[in-house]
Amino acid sequence: MRIKTLKITGLAFTAALLTSTASLPAFARAVDGVNGRVSLAVRDVEAKGVDVRQDKEGLRVSLPRSAWQDPAREALSDRDYMALIPVDFKDGTIEVEVKGAIDPTAPAFARGFVGIAFRVSGGKFEKIYLRPANGIVDDMVRRNHSVQYAAFPDFRFDRLRREAPERYETAADIAPDRWVKLKIDVRGATARLFLDGRANPVLLVNDLKHGTDRRGQIGLWIETGTIAHFRNMKVTHAKP
């Protein structure tokens, strides 16, 4: 197996991409097998409906209040707001440290929603995300909703929870304002989530809803009321 790696360390980026891609920003263009370290600036990501800036903790991603959901007007469901990283990803691993904080003025249903979307292309993607606030409540049902898999647009969390209860979410030792190390291993139609360097996955998905052949970008995904930070990202592409 041939391995290619892409790293974001703090606000810096080391790239050895699968192929040379002229359409990507300059920092992401790399000849197969050649490494180069450059700064990861806000201008280098595509903000899709989110506010992105750099601060001392890393890349800060939040959602404008105009985009916050209101359960009085619509059913709550995860959406497609994210900061896109121009990486052509199919199979391999995505490692990153994330922190989901809740805006002080956020609505009551806010949980610090933060995660990673992958194979983002053509308005579709898979994603695994955290609800940090659920990890510390004295309610076992909510705790069991701390980690979530979903696929946009047809298999959002509410449908999966309704049609396959407990299959695509689980409990986890997480909390708001706490850094969590994510490692998502994607192979064909399977994805496994590892937290904080543990050897066993906390979530196993054996039937990624968009199948085995999709590829696309990686997204830093958030939802209503979240102030998220991302740092120390490493993407490893696998090719037979």
C-alpha cells in the first residue's frame, strides 16, 4: 500500500498529495511524493456558510446567527455548513484535534456540534461529529447521542435515529471546551472513529451511505451555536 500524507500542524501545512491538481490553491498543489511546508491561512480554505478565522488556538469556525436553526420554524436536522479543505480524499485516515464550545447565547438544543465531513463532492458527503455537551449530562439517553454518523443529504441524523436507533451513534468521554483527538479511518464502505489515541474505535460504520467509490474534499463541520477550533490535522491517503 502506498501512503501519502497531508498535515496541518497548528497553522502550518505539510502536503504530499495523491496527485498534482491544478485547480487547487497553490499551497495544496504538490507533485506526487514531494513534500512542502507552508502556512495554512484563512484564505486557503473555502468557507461554506461559516465564519473562519485564525486565533491562538488554531482555526476557528463558527456559524452566523442568521443561519442558526429555530425548532419553532423547522425540524432540527444537520446541514452542510463547513470550512472545506482542498484535499482529494477517498480512502485513508483523517486525524485532527477538535474543540467544540457553545456560544453563550446559543439556543437550548445546542451541543457544541463539531466534526469532520469527508468525500465532499456534488452536494453529498459522509460525516462523523461530536455533541460534546452530551458527554457530561446526567441523562444516559443523551450520553448515548454523544457521537454521530450521518450522510448528507438523504441520511441525516434524524432519519438514521428514527430508522436505525443506536446503530449510528454512541456515548463518548467528551465535553465542551475540551480538546479531543479524532482519528477517522475510511476504507470503502467502512468508517471507524477513534478518540484520544485509544486502540479500539468508539464508533464503527460498516455501510457508508454513499458507497465505496466516492471521493472529494474534507470539511471542518459545525452546527448551530458552536464555536469550534481545529488544529494538528493529518490526512493519510491510501492507495493499493
